[in-house]
Amino acid sequence: MDELHQHTEEEQQLIEREYQALINDYLSSNHRQKVEKIEKAFRFACKAHQGVRRRSGEPYILHPIAVARIVAGEIGLGSTSICSSLLHDVVEDTEYTVEDIKNLFGEKIASIVDGLTKISGGVFGEKASAQAENFRKLLLTMSEDIRVVLIKMADRLHNMRTLASMPPAKQYKIAGETQYIYAPLANRLGFYAIKTELEDLSFKYEHPDKYAELSSYLEQSKNERDTLFSMFAEPIKHKLEGLGLEFEILARVKSIYSIWRKMQAKNIPFEEVYDILALRIIFESKDCDEKKDCWAIYSAITDIYKPHPERIRDWVNTPKANGYEALHVTVMGPLGQWIEVQIRSRRMDDIAEKGFAAHWKYKTGEKDDSELEKWLQTIKELLENPEPNAIDFLDTFKLNLFASEIFVFTLNGDIRTLPQGATALDFAFSLHTDMGMQCIGAKVNHNLVPLSYVLKSGDQVEILTSKKQKPTPEWINYVTTAKAKSKIRSLFKKEYKSFMKKGERDLELYLEQKGLALTPDNIFKILDYYHETKKEELYYKIGKQIINLEELSSTVFKGKQNKLMKYWKLTFGKADSAIPFFSSKKADAKKTLTLTEDNSGVTYRIADCCSPIPGDDVLGFMEEDGMLVVHKRQCPVAMKLKSNYGERIISAVWETHKILSFPATIEIKGTDRMGILSEIVKVITEEHAVNVTKINVETNDGIFEGQITVYVHDVEDVNNLCMTLVKIHGVSSVNRVETNR
């Protein structure tokens, strides 16, 4: 073991233990046994990385072993992928070349290692355009060999599991990248378990206090959940045993990130998240009629518990685009609460947990005409005509990645999967480019509709065409899918470009007149206001005068010059060290910014998109002009910035704020009675001495619901106010409303 001579004896034992665990994972799989090949790759990687350590101080070789263990045990791939995982950093970090790998391990492993080397250093590099260019490389390799992406996903998962050794700003950048790209990609490829862990780990580093709080709540309510599970599952178990089925019943607890997201979306406390517990039934299908068994189990369950009529999800007859198959039903439990039951065969469960991609091509050796194949084909088409700006290409790709799906029928009864919001014209392009170009309209459920008609799940669509039809530039506004947009845009590229350039000039001049710059933050605000996802679309519409710039003065940049209350100076450390925090546009990731209120000025400012207040988890983003903008960590704009401009992210913490005030909105619900509103206002203004700037209350059949905007110093003020208000007779709930536009 001379290749390990630079490690301590204890470290050598740890390396050997981890390697043996990898071999055990591999031997327990159903792959052809090629241990010698893996042993050779391991010894070669040990030699290549000898003496090198990770930031945490541990021997570097432990990282490739950990990635290989995820690839073998959690994704279920074979020896080729395991060897590639062990060697994935050799070419990038050592003197060895791809040619060396090819000579020692063959063409296939060398090709995968080469693909991984091309997209190294995270999907993103230092410059914004290079970041997305790397992502484009990832997609190109994905269409050639999906294993490159699966190993990259395993690499990211292990990096997230060991993120604690990184400085906070790096943690935000990597966590933001993970939320923005890797978690949706894992979801789209069907890796539910990996997607969930990536989301939870990102949340843990972006909101450590909230993560710890929710973990504590889950732990405290565990016994209560276990009791409910036993009570709920027992009669189902007896019923299914009577049917002679071989099965197991598992409790599925909602992930911490999903719980938090629901609390944010519905503005409710932890206690009101009622679907934390779900039941999963996994059965062994003997007669190969999985559908019949699924519905037999459904029938048995609904004989015991009453089903919710609108909460049945049939992904057995119509699988999701990522390959997910299951039958979900929500029933009324024994204690009067709704509980979801997920019914899957062993095969369905395997695909749901490990991903359809792992079962694709390499297990059967045959071409599988799956939804995944269709999706990869869409990506190939996108890559043929990439956007000129790589960041916009990334956003175009994400349109496909994030989109919720609808199922639409052709005239012959074939099912097509489209993103939500797709139009009749999108559908025409999805069938064939020529059909899109010659489309004059459509019949939806036998009724004539225009090209711009937005389709719904279950619609049956017949496309009407004419050889005399010619597309017009306005068609770009009728479509939402990336394929249709790119086809139409390429047709009108010259005209589109000239209007786009004119729009960019017009916007720049307009902002200059207002004393503003064409910064990413300002562009994001305008994009958000017009519900656009791409800068090009925005510039084009401005150039074509579809968008009136004067409207921005009274909306996006309303009172911009007078908002001194929202500006204050941020200093790093004490007042006597008030030197510029940045010497260049690249931020110092190791420093943490302290947000103080001693100094007024406009060197730093609060982001209008999410309006954080002292006590919120925040980060700083340095704009082109050196201005630092403070965002909430969960802000969608901040998430995009973390992914695309990670090197400009700064970690930030609040100092005690008791002078400046900030707007916060609280939502109040309860039973209406005479004088309740005046009592609420009295508590706010007299007991808490807080200024009210806006009140909006509605009553309906004896129930009232309202939002009140107040000026407070920090999150503690908001929490204290909420605790007092909820004690008022008739008030049932009081929560702060998160403003993440």
C-alpha cells in the first residue's frame, strides 16, 4: 500500500474501509461482477491523488470513493460508472491525461471522464457567460451519455453533504446553484430521493436556524405520528393480507424543505401543515398486471376510509414525464384528518426512488422509446440553435426543466406531454416544425380556437394547416415552449435582433434619464413586473413599443429618488474601518458583512423584490457599479444571482437595529365581530407603538381576513406583535407575509 504512504495509519484504514463498503455495495447489486476493474481504478486514483487533501483536511481520495458509493448504492449503476466516478477528478487535478485513462481503462470510461472534466468546477465557472456555457456542455454530454450527468449529480450530492467546511458566501453560491439547477434536474430525471436531499441540504445552509427549528418540531411530533401511522395502517394491512398480496407499508414524512415551502406559500405555522405524514404501499406484482393490483389496493383502502373526490392522482395510466408511475389517493383518517396513500409496485418504487435514467438503455441494451428519450431529443434540438447569450440559454432550458406538465390528446387519441401554459401553436410545433410553420388555427374538443389558445390537460387537439400560411413576428408572443420560440426566432432573426438592440438602447437611455443604471438587479425587477423570463424578449418588446417605458416610472421605479428610508450604509467591522468593502467587482467570499445603522448613505441598499428586515436570513450581491444589494436568501431573484453570478455573493449578518424602521406585512384571520378591527389597530398603535401604513380587510359570512402593513425595527418586533394580536378574542391566526416577488 505504498500509494497511501503519505496518510496516517488511521487514515489508511479509513480509506480501505470506505473502499470495501463500495465493493460490498457493488457485490450486492445485480450487475456483472467486475471487481478487478474497480480495484485497478481505485489504486490508480489513490496514486494520482496521493498527498492531496480536501478543504476539510481529509485525504482527497475519500471524495471519489464517496461519489462512487452514491453511483453504485443510491443510483444503481455498474462497474463502468463506478470506475469513472473513482477517476472523475484525475484529469483535472493531476498530470494524467484523457489519453492515459483511455490506454489503461478503455474508450468508454475515458469518454465519461472527459465529459466530467469538461463540466468541472461545479456547473459554473467565474464569469457569468462561462457558467452557462459549462451548463451547455453538461447538456451536450447528457445527450451523448447520460452517465456523465448521473455521476455529476452524485458529485454534487457529496459536495452538498460536506459543505460545512466552506465559508458562508461559498455555501450560498453552491446551495443556490443546487436549488436552481441540480434539484430540478434530479427531479426531471426521476431521482426523487436525491432531489429531496439536495433541496433539504440547500435549505440547511441557507436557513440554518429555520432548518434546526423545523427538525426539532418533527422530532417532537414523532411519537404522535407513529401512533397515528399504526392506527391508520393496521386495518389496511389486514384487508390486503386477506387479498393474498405480498406488500410492505411504509410511513413517508414530508421533507423539511417541502414543509417550509408550504408554510411560506400558504403563510401558515408548522402546526397547520396537515400532510406531513403519508402512507406508501409497495407491492410485489405476481401476474404482471400492475394496474389491476393498484386499483385492487385502492378499492380495499376506500372500503375502509372515505376518499377525497378531488385528490386522486392516476400516474399509472399516464406516467409523469420523468418516468414516475404510482396511484395516489387522499382519504379521511381515523382522527378526522386527510392522509395521502401512495400505491406502487416494486418496479414503480425502484424507478421513483432511483430514477428512470438508471434503468434506461444500459440495463436492457435496447433503445427505449421513453419520455426521457423524448426529453433528451428536445434538449438536442435546443442545443442545435443555442441562444447568443449563454445565461439566457440557461433560462430557456429552465423553462423546460421547471414546467408543470399537461397531457393533451391528438385527434387519433395519442397522448402528448406539454408544459403548463402551452398554446395550440406550441402543440403544432411539438408535432412537427412544418405543421407549426403552416398552422392557421386549431380545433380543441371540436371547437375552433386561435393559435394563441392556452391548452388544458385532457384537451383533444386537431391542428389546421395551410400551405399558403406564413409565420409573422407576432407568433413569438403566442408560444411558450423553447422549441417553438427558437424555431420562430430563427426565422425572424434579423428583424428580431434589430428591434432587440433598439429596445436595449431605449431602456438604457430611459434609465439614465432617471439616474439609474442597466444593472442585473434593475433588469430582474422589470422582467418580474412584465412576467418575462428572458432579457431578449424584454428588449424586443420595448423596441417594438409593445412595452411602454413610461409605465415603469409609476410602477417598478415609483418614487425611487425619495426612498431614503430604504437606504443605509453598511460597514464591515467598526466605523473606523469604513474603507471600501470591495476592491474589485469580485467579492471576498471569506468575509461576512455586518449590516449596521450608524451610517446613512446610499453605498448599500435593500432589495425591493423581497424587502428583507433585520432578523431575516440575508446575503449581499455586488452590482456592476459597486452597489451592494441585500436580499433574503430565499428570494427568487437572489437564487438566480447565486447561480449566475456566484462570485459576487457576500454573506451578511444584521447588527441590532432600533432606529431605522422597515415595512412588514402581517396577515390576520378570524371570526368577525363588532369592534374587532379597532381593537386590532389599538393593540398595534398603542401597546406596541407601531405605525400602520396600509390596512386591507375583507369579511365573508362571518369570517374576516386581512393584511396590515406596519413599520418595525426587526423580525423580533414582528413576532412580538403577532403573539399579542393572536390573543385577541376572535383572532384565529396571525402570520408575517413573505414578500418574495
